[in-house]
Amino acid sequence: MVVRLGVEAEDALPARQVGVTALRAAIHSVGDGTPGWEEMIERMAQDLRIDIDACDKSDESTSCT
């Protein structure tokens, strides 16, 4: 299955976060589960070479790349 979702964001991390959140909510709304997704999201961030903790702690609204 291929799912495509258009997301507008300033950079890749917020775009992926919105996309994954929307997809996960859709899966949960039909009664299914998403085990292991936290690890998948962490791997995506590592692939982008982004430190999620640094982005979460930043007060800046700019990119965390």
C-alpha cells in the first residue's frame, strides 16, 4: 500500500511529523493499532540527522536542521 499526503511545512521534520500523525490518527479511527511507530519516527529523524530533543527544547520557531 502506498499512502501520499501533501503537507506544507518549513522543513522535513515538521512535515513528516504532521504526515505521520495524520496517518496514525486515521489508522486508529478505524480501530487498528500502530505498535512500534515511536521507533519508526525516531529512525526517520535520525535519517534526517535531526536531534528531536534539541528541537523540542528550542523556543525558536525556525528549522532544527
